[in-house]
Amino acid sequence: MQSLAILLFLLIPTLLFSQSGMMYDDFKRKLEPYFAEELIKDIDNSMPQGAEFRVWGWDVGDFSADGFNDVAFSINLIGTRKRECIVYLFIDNDGYLVNVSRYTIPYIDLPLEVGVVIRDTTCYVVQKRRSEYWMMKGYRYRYGSVVLYDEFISNRIEMFAHEGYRNYLTLSTKDKYLTQKGEQSLALDYLTIPCYERGRHLYAGIASEVRVENVSNVNSGAFYWYGPQDASFRARMVYDDDYMYIRIAVTDSAIVTGWCDTCAADRLELWFDVTPSEELGGSRYITSIDHSKIQVRSASDSGLYAIGIKIGDFADKRPSVTISTTDDMDVNQDAALQQVRVVTAQRSDGYVVKVRIPFALIGYARVPLDENEFTELGCSFVLYDVDNDFRPEETTVIATSHISPLNPSSYGTVIFVPDGMWYGETSNIFADAVLGTLRELGF
């Protein structure tokens, strides 16, 4: 995760400018070592026509991953009262510099507060949101789409420095809180599972499936784990009004189904912390922050549910489900338990588990969805991989977070995404052309 010092280092190319910016003609001369004259002229048509502006930040690099230089820069219109910069992203596409994206970004005091940096095939757009609050978004161009790859946040909460990271393609999420002395007070590292409505079409660049395949995902038994081909899984979750549907594709080099009900065997656990963050003051992890201490929500006597899944033997022994909870289940929840469905199927490299879970089972009458914003609940998926049923102590545990079951702050997250919203951003540069053609054809 990037620290504030690294974030400011990325801003150095922008901060080298004077506080008056650079004239456009001077900027084009800066590009001459990188691009032919014809390519530099391609930029002219995308600039505000008839308006005066200055260039405040720029960088050249490859954020399209094709081996050729691309360019990004920010401008500020002269004479406008709006405190905003326009950021342009251009790629080298078949010998032309093509404008693939344009962002209007506000600033607080000076246009210097908006910058661009190209690193690791990613174009980072840096913005100061307010005093001691910086945000950096990383964009990549891939196969016709500009995709939000990741996002860094550096701010201050009370007396603590906070650093946050969201990767919208790997779905990795990290948060770190540091004291004034630079000591780590709290660190969170987990995977976020976006949950979209069943049947919804997702555009390229929007991740819907979480991949749990790295050594950082191994909670225990790493000595017996020799890579994702040994044990790993991919999981996807969708919803309708009454149910959530979970599909987990497990890669397993040696499937152990168990000789008896109590024998060591491969299995899955799905953990949920169903207390909404609004009831906890806006954070699932933190109950309060004062000047000297962060109160972490490290225990809960309600709202925790564990759904255990035994995979069966893919033949005579059917898969089974058990539920454990901190709550006393009511009549509706007992009835909902009978509506849980699970099926499993063996594959050449492992097996697939599909589960249907009623929302009534975890205490909701219907999907906990807000039409205007994300709804976040605690959620972790855990795989127990047994390679030798005579040596259960050699079990490897792989999960979407470093979960301690009775500690809700150790859970990962599931985000219920309403219709019309996305976990991430993507825009296709050919969308306008396609729509224009369809209109010409009468659609």
C-alpha cells in the first residue's frame, strides 16, 4: 500500500511547474522528444476551441500496455471562475494520438493540486480533496475501454493518519491507521465481493468475481500449500429480491470427501456479519476514534452467521449445509433454512459449489439494498483443503480475509450494488460511434 510520502513523490512532475502553468505551445515543444510532429498535432482537435488555457501537469508513459508512449496532462481555462482542471488521456493508436478519456476535476486553491503520473502501465490522476486529504485514481486502457484500476486515499482522521487502497480488478482492499509517531494502530487487508442483481450484464473492466489464489490469502497451513494449483478458488455472488446466489469454483489437486460424517474432508464456510454499518456509526470495523485511541469492533454478540458446506462425494453422498449463529433463530429463519439449496459438481481440476441462501435466513425480509448507494455487510469465504484424510493437521485454510470468526473486524466485505451503479468505472471509446451507427439504422 502506498504511503503519503510515495503519493507526494508521484506528484513531483506536477509540482515542478511554476504557479502560472505552461502555455500550450510550450507544452507541445516538451512533447517533441517523445512523439512525431503529426502525432502532436492530433491533440489540437481535442482542446477547448476559442478558449485560452494553460497546462499545469503532464507525463508521458505507457498506460495502454502496447509498448508505445501515451500522454496525459491537465489544463486550466483562463478567465473562468470555476476552480477545476480538465485532465486528458491520449493513447498512441495505430500512429494517431487518440483522446480516450477526459475528466473535470475540482481543486481547492491552485491547479497544482491536480496532477498526472504514468507508472506501471497505469495513469494516475492525483487530486487534493481538502486539507490533508489526497486521492489518487489509477486508469488503464485495455481493448477499447478506459478502466479504473485502483484508488489510493491519504487523509487524517482525528489524530491518526489514514491510508486506504481499493483495487477494482483484483478486489483487494486495504486500510491502515497510523499514530502521530508513525506507529501502526490498525491495519485491515481483505477482499471485497461485489454483488450485482441476478442476470445483470456487466461491462468489460467491471470485476464480478473474486480470486483467492495468493499466499497472502492462506490463513494457516501454508507449509503444506504449494500454489494455486494445489488449492484456490474463485467466487461470484448475485442477488434477487429473496435470495443470494453464490458460485465457488475450487481448484484442488487432491479432493478429499471424507469416509464418514466426522472424518477430515474438504469443506467451505461462508461467514456473514449482517449488522449494517449505518447502525455502527458508519464503519463496520471501528466503533469510535478519540485523540489517542481507535476502538476496534473486535467482538459481537449478535449478527454473526456461519454457513458450513460439506461437498459430498459427487455421487451417492449429497452435499449438506449447516448453520451457526450468535442469534436465536426465529420461526421465519427456521423455515428459511429449509429453502437453502446446494449443488456440487466435480471438474478435472477440482469442483464447483453453487449455493442459494434466502435473505430471511440471515434476518432480512428481502435483499438489503439501497437504490442510491452501496450496502456493505461483513462477509468472508473460507476453504478448508485436506490433501490427506489421515493427516487432518495438514489442512490448508484459504480465505478472502484473515478471519477470526467471532471478531467482525476480521471479516471481508460484500457490497450489494443497486441497478445503475458499479463497483469501479469503465468507459468504451467506441460507444458513441456504435450508438451513432445504431441510430442511423433506425434503432
